[in-house]
Amino acid sequence: MERTGLLSVGDVLPVKEYGLPSSYYYMLGHAYAMSGNYTTLERIKSTEGKVVDVRETPKGFFVTVAFDEEDVTK
């Protein structure tokens, strides 16, 4: 996320998946934020998520989103 005020904690937003040759990445809402790359085993199946945190750091804004699905990393 690049600007303040676009998202608020508690917002439920759509998540769109995009595929790369060996990984996936996700766009939150109407291009509010973009994820890093995820492997096939880490792939998110949810089509929407709830914003649980928005933080500004020296490197930019970080948005934390919760999804209603099992944790596959365990």
C-alpha cells in the first residue's frame, strides 16, 4: 500500500490471484496492496480477507489480512 486512508482495520476486501511460472501472488481489493510471492503449497484459496492491521514502516505500508482457511505451514 502506498497511501494512508485506503484501508481500515475490519474492512473485508476481495483478493485476486495471479500466477507466475512457479509461484502465485495476490492483489488486495482494487489494487490497494500486493502480496509477495507464495509457493504452490502456500497458495491462498480464499477469495476475500479481513484487514487486521495496517502499519507504516520506513520501507512503506504493510497490510495484514486474515483468511478463513487452515494454516498449511504446520
